[in-house]
Amino acid sequence: MTSQYAPMAPQSTREPSPQFFSKVPEVTLYFWIIKVLCTTVGESAADFLNVNLNLGLTGTSVVTGVLLAAALIFQFRAHRYIPSTYWLTVALVSVFGTLVTDNLTDSVGVPLETSTLIFGVLLVFSFLVWYLTEKTLSIHSIFTRRREAFYWLTILVTFALGTATGDLMAEVLGIGYLMTGIIVVSLIAIMAIGWRFGLNPVLSFWIIYIMTRPLGASIGDYLSQSPKEGGLGLGATVTSFIFSAGILGIVAYFSMTKADVIPSASAVETDETMERGGLWQTVVVVALVLVAAGTGYYLRKSSLQEDTPDPIPIAQSVPGGSQAAQPAPGGGQIAQPSPLGDLSKFRKITQDTLDLLNANNQSGATTRIGDLEIEWDNAEARLKPKDKAAWTRIDGKIDTVLRALRATSPNSNGERTALTALLTALGPE
């Protein structure tokens, strides 16, 4: 989109310092392309640090946090917009914002519904404080450090919110990343058309900015997943390379042409008509989004509950949360099935992986365990409602297995231990 996408600051705002130019790029079509590319590469980088380097969520969060802090220092110390610094910061914010949501979900156990509501409220609060302090939310007026601080804080929250929203749709509601991407593209198109016909540009910009996060994840999954899963089968490494090359190419183009530099004078030009109507339009649009999202969530959850039978008590509980095994007629104990139901498909993939590993076929084992990841993610919406605690326990063991087999320097003993523990958690055949 062109520069008209974001409103200019009214004359009442503070004049920029002669040495302090706009610190953010103009909003053009290239802006949205590179934003989606950064989102996808950021997620791939997080997965590489978490799984391949076996840093885990905590280690990945610490490393990314340090890198983001360093990038923000360079960004704030600059006195003008520098494409390489700005987009590196966006990519790192993308990773860190994603990790915030992932940590809440995987480490703390916060449901994605709750995370979505929390980040939604934080985003509203961020916008409110920003506007009450600066009297404008225009990205054309980011020429003071305080406004830049509001800008980056808001972007961080949008990435966390976009991650929670996308994962909620794709995983918890079982829609899948491809269908989530289609829905998101439709919403972006609606907002873009609305902007063309007079919808407040600030409102349009930030809604689309949030939506590009799940869009980038959907595109990345489509390109990297195998053809049998509906993807192109390029793999995460090739997909990341292609997207990284695209980012570098666009950044180089910006650096040479200055095509996305906002003239400092434009930040203080009078354009109050673009600010008018923002409040009532925001209320109407947000209300419509909430009603549509709430209705869709309710209908989808109701459909999933109808397809998911109530769990049948299979053993009486004993202290500590375990289940009492029932005595067999000839003595001994009968192993109890999982409260999640039939998990034989996941057990077979796990056993196949262990057999390949025992045959010294590391590459085959690593490939086979990828099937487990795909199948488990696809079944989340069906299995998790049956017994959240049981699902979370097995999900954690699957994550351990994935990190062990995808590590840059895998340890065969550690791999076998993780696979054996997972087989035990999956229960009897």
C-alpha cells in the first residue's frame, strides 16, 4: 500500500528535531511483503534454536532476548531510518513475540484462548496510553524516542497476539494452517478494501499488521510441509533460505533507492481529515471482529465437542494423580488404556523411529519422527478436550523426542531414552 495508508500527524503534534528524522519506513506493498517474510524466517529461526540446537524454549528466549536488546539499542541510537537495522529488529521482535506466547502455552500452561484475551487487552492498553500521551497513533510521526518506544512495544504485543490467534485457530480449533491462512488473507483483503473506501488508516494498518503474523506462519508451513500433508515439500531449511534471500534483496533495494524513506516534513503536515472518524470506526470494527470471532469459536468448539465423546473412566484415581491398574484374573496387573483413546497410530510411528535408530539409520529416524509431529498437531483439537493433563504430558515428551532427534549433534542414547519414555506414555498397543 502507498504512503496514504498511515495518517500524517496533525499540526498540534511536536515538531521534529532537525537531526531526528522518521525512524520507520513508509508503508508500501514491499513493506507488507518483507513483513511476512520476516515473520516466517523468525519462526524458523526460533524452531532451529529450540529444536536443532536443543536450547529449549527458555534458552531460545534468553538468546533471542539478548539479540533483540542489542538490535533495539542500535535502532534507538540511530537518528534516521536504516533499513537493515529496522528489519533486523522486526525479525527479532517476531521471534521474541512468538516465544512469549509459546512460553505461556508450553511452560506455564496458559490456554491459547486466555493468551489471546490477555494480549488483546494489552494491545488496547498500549494504544490508549500511546494516544493519550502523544495525541496521535500515526506511524508517520515516529520522530521522538518516546513515540518510538510506544511503536516497538505495540509491535511486540501484535506479534504475541498474532501468534496466539493463529495457533488458536490452527491447533486448538483444528482448522489447520492452510485454512487459517485463507481466512487471514480474506480478512486482510476486507480491511484493505475498507481502507480504499475510507476506513481509518491507523485502524486498517494495525489490524493487517496483526494478521500478517499467522499469514506468514501459514505460508511457511505450506512451503515446508510434505506433499502428503498438502505442502510443497521444500523443507524448513530451503524455505528459510528462500525467505531470507527475499528479505536481503528487498532491504538492499531499500538501502540503494531510499524508496521507503518517509520525508521528515510529511510527519508534521496537516492531514486531520485522515484522523477523523477513527474512534467510532474502531468501536464498530472491533465489535464486528469480536462478534464474528466469538461466534466462529463457539460453533467450532461445539462441533469438536460433538465429535469428541466423553472420556470413559478406565481406572480409579490414586494419590498423586496416577491411575490404579486393575488386577488380572491370574494375578499381576492389566495395563490401562490412555484416557485420550486410541493412540496406536502415534505409538507405531514412535516404534518405527526407535527401530530405525536401532538399525543405525539416523536420517530415517529423523524423517519418520516428523510424521509424528504432523499427526500429533493435526489431532490436537480432537484429543486435547478428552483429557488436557494427559495430552500435555504426552506433548511434552514428544517435544523432548523432537529435540533429541533433530539436534545438530544427536546423542543416540538420549534419543533412545526419549523414545522409550514416549512409548510408555502412549500406553499399551
